[in-house]
Amino acid sequence: KSKMASPERPPGDGDDGDVDDDPIGPMPAPEEEAPKPKKRKVLEFENVYLESLPTANMYERSYMHRDVVSHIRATKTDFIITASVDGHVKFWKKQEEGIEFVKHFRAHLGAIEGLSVSTDGLLMCTVSSDKSLKVFDVVNFDMITMIKLGYVPGCCEWIYPPGAAIASVAVSLKEEAVVHVYDGRGDSQPLHSFPTLHSKPCTFIKYNHVFDTVVSGDSNCMIEYWSGPTGDYKFPNGVQFEYKTDTDLYELAKNKAIPCSLSFSPDGRQFVVMASDRKVRVFWFLTGKLYRVFDETLMVYSETQKTKPQLPQMDFSRRMAQEKDMDKSASEGLKSVNAVFDESGNFILYPTMLGIKVVNIYTCKCVRMLAKEETIRFLQLALYQGRSAKTTAALTIEMQVSDNPGLQQSNADPTLFCTAMKKNRFYMLTQREPEEVSKSGESERDVFNEKPSKEEQMAATQASTERRVGDTASIHTTMGDVHIRLFPKECPKTVENFCVHSRNGYYDGQLFHRIIKGFMIQTGDPLGNGTGGESIWGGEFEDEFDRNLRHDRPYTLSMANAGPDTNGSQFFITVCPTPWLDNKHTVFGRVTKGMEVVHSISQAKTNPRNDKPFEDVKIVSIIIK
């Protein structure tokens, strides 16, 4: 029987023949190769760079001016220069650890508008609302030139390279878009003027000594490049653009952000601009191209606080209110804020509402937050990373990471000097925390190098009083313990007297010398008969009555006296309401625990002649907390 031909098998259906084993039918989409993860940017020797920067969460020291500190600079010649709004200038010398005061100048009669230090660190100048420019020799800390300007200046900057014959300085007008250039060692006749360089008054002038170029910004959101005397005051030749449209310098104008400050990197190839829109922008100097933008707007902080809280809400709200005050402030606030490069040029440091950020601009990461435990709003920064005068040779990165003992020299003391909002102090952030400096239990980091104002004296007195007093006292007696709540705010002097006596052991071993059943128990007399005792100041002190502290309940702690304002050391505790004693005896505490002990003492048998108990009841000790 002939077999019917079966239909042809599809290719691969069966085990025989030279057919493929691939399955039949639609196939799933081929698996795409997983995208290769982006190579993470890593800055070589980052740890070594960071070792040369401050690390502290709290400032180590602060020093005073008589008024709000407005300017601060660190020079290559190891000097720190500070200026305050009252026209005073102070010179400080950097030591191996910390700084030392050198000289104080009453430089101007008006507010200091600008301060600049030359690239070589040899000259410093200030301009003031008193229409004058004054030049100082930094190394010899002496004033060498005074120039009458005839107008109110805005900002100033030394614009000469090291070794130049003329030490030229540029000064802008505060209310007009004009810049004049003077000989810093000459007279009041300008060497050159720029009447049309800017359309509005300048907000800063900065000199790039590496490329001998000046960069200035104005309140019309524009940034301009120009040359000083060595470049015949023309557009610089060394930059890699001819027209501003080839750059990103219009970025600020697009965002209506007024540039407030500018700082160059040590190699001169980058600069960082702080602007009124609270964004930090890093530009390439030669091309004018934008490199990095760091958003520090209040909206970013608010959103971050909602998703990942950085601070307790109350503290955050307080800081936000402070930031809004900065936006309104004309003299202080954002106009005073600046950012600085470290010596490697890989990091920028700038103040924020949460502290001072250290940002790696190569990896775009915030690698450190300084002073995050402080509530002060820092404004202007000056970074010192030099070494002690004994060190003469410069060390490369390779030399620093090597183990060659011959290269082990005295370590640098990296210090960040900062001004703060509405503060007449400047602050030092180092690699040391304040408790490492003062091992006594009290912090002495705020140095009173000026005569403090009345407000500061009151604050200091109050702070010192708060350290001496406590909120609670535990009176240990031979019949048990009595715990008392004190009222230091309502009657500070009385509580201070009681606490200091207690801590000094004045009351230890003293008798309850007067006990009246159903009324009160009295002690505090070292003589034990009711006639002795004195205050911690010697003699007697005044009454402190408060309308909310009355003898309206039992177990009230009050001062014994012999009449108005005759308080010494004796006190009593009532065992019933005694309203007839109001405004005659100072109430400074209430018993919170141990009422039964007070009651037991009040039940002791006494001599009816003098109310003294037949069996002694004594205070063992009093603990203040």
C-alpha cells in the first residue's frame, strides 16, 4: 500500500537531518545590553587636599571690633586684616597656631566701603564714605599714602602684577558707573578713567594676576573684562573670546542676578561668582564659559527640609527668617557674602544658612560642612592655608604623601576667618574644636579684646550668672531629702545667692534653728541662733518680689529678713499658706518632693522661748542642678 506523502516538516521539527535546533515561532525581543555605568569622577589626592582645610563644627576663637566687622582679608605675608563699619582697621599676624594682634588704625571717619590687598601681600588699601583712599604697608603695618577722592567710592582693587613700576589701584564710584585708576603711591590725579565701561555702578572689581586682567561686575547684571596700565587699559589679549556673545557671561543678565562678589582660583583659570539670586556660579576665565552652578536658593532648602529635615523645625524657621532679613538688608546680607577657592583650586568654600560648605567642583559634591553647630550667619570668608615662617620650601602633593622623614616639616594651621551678620566679631574656624583649647569647663573662645558695650556686658553678666545658678535644689537633711524648684528668672539675685552658698558648702551642717509648728521651718544661719549669716557679696541685698510668686500655698521657699532689703543667707519653708508675708519676704522656690520631710521637721518638739528644737535637725548638704 502506498503511503500518502506527509506534509513537509518545518525546518527544525524533528531530530533527524541537518536541521537547526532553533525553536519555531516568534521570539522575545533580544536582551539589550545593560548600559555601562558612568564612570564616577574621582579627584586624585582628594584626602590630602582636605587635610589642608579646616574641619571644625564650631569656631575656635572670636575677636572683637567696636562695631560690626564688614571686611576681612588674609594676605600672602601671613597677615589678617579686618575692618569695621566705623572706619577702624586692625592688623593681626598669623602664628603657628592662632593669631596675634599687631596694630589698630582709626583709618576713616566714615564707613569703609571697600578693602583690597595686593597680589604680593605687600600693600593694602581702604576706601570710605568720607571720600578718601588710604594705602597701608602691610609688612610694616603702617599707613603710607592718603588720597582725597572728591566722591563717595564704591569698591577698590589693586590691579598691578608683582614687580610693576606703578602700584595702580582701581576705584569705582558708589552712585555712578565710572571707574578711576590711581597710582597707589601717588596723588589724587587719576592715571586713567573708564566713563563708559559699565552702564551702572560697580559691585566689585577683581584682578587676575596670572593673566594680568581685571574683571568687574555691576548692578545691571553685567561682567566686564579689561586691562590695567600694563595692557594700556584695553580689552585683554590673553582671553579666548572676542565678543561676549561667545561666552556665558550673559547668564547673570538672563536670570536678573546682580553679581555680588568674585574670587579667582590660584591658577587664574576659574572664577566663582556669588549673585543676588543665591546661586553660586563657577566660570572658566579664558573662555567665559559656565562650568558649574550650585543652587542655594531658599526654595531648595525648604523642599529639602520637608523631605529630609536638616534641622529642628523651630530652628529652621528662625534661620529662614534671618535669610529673608538678609535679602532686605542693603548694607549687610548677600552683598557681603563671598566664596573662596582653596590653594589647590579644586574646592570652593562659601557660607550658607546651614553652615559653611566645602564643595569639590570637580566631582560636584559637598564634601564637608563647617560650623554646622553654630547659629551664627557667616557672611565674608578669608582662607589662610600658609605655613609657619620656619618653612621655606614649597611642598608638592607627591612630597606631602611621601613617607620621607626629611620632608616632615611643621604642619600648616589652615584657618578660615569669617565675618557674621550684625556681629562686631570675626571668627576663626580651624581643625580644632573649642573644647580642645579650653579644658576648664567654661569656654573662653570669645576674646574681649575691646571694651564691651553695655549690651554685651549685660549679656556676659547674665551668662556668667546662669552658669552659677540652677533650676533645682536637693536639700539633704538628717530627717530626709527635700527637692525644690527654683525661680532664677523671677528673682535672679536671690537664687544666685542661694546656689553659690550651697555649692560652696556654706549651708552644710547648719541647724534648723527656728521651727514653728503649723507655720514654717527656718535655717541658713551659721551661728545657729537666728542672728548671723551674710550674702555671697557680703552684707545684705535687696528684695525681689514677683506678683506671680506669692505665699499662697504650703511648702514655699522664701528668704528670712529683718526688714526691707535685709536679705542675707537665712531662708524658711512654709507648711501652710501665709499671705500676710507677701511683699515682705522674697519667694524664690517651691518644694516639689519631700513634703513629708518638711512636715516631719515642723512637728519637732521645740523650746517655747526661742522655737529651737530640743533635738538638732541639720542640713547635710545641698545639691544644685
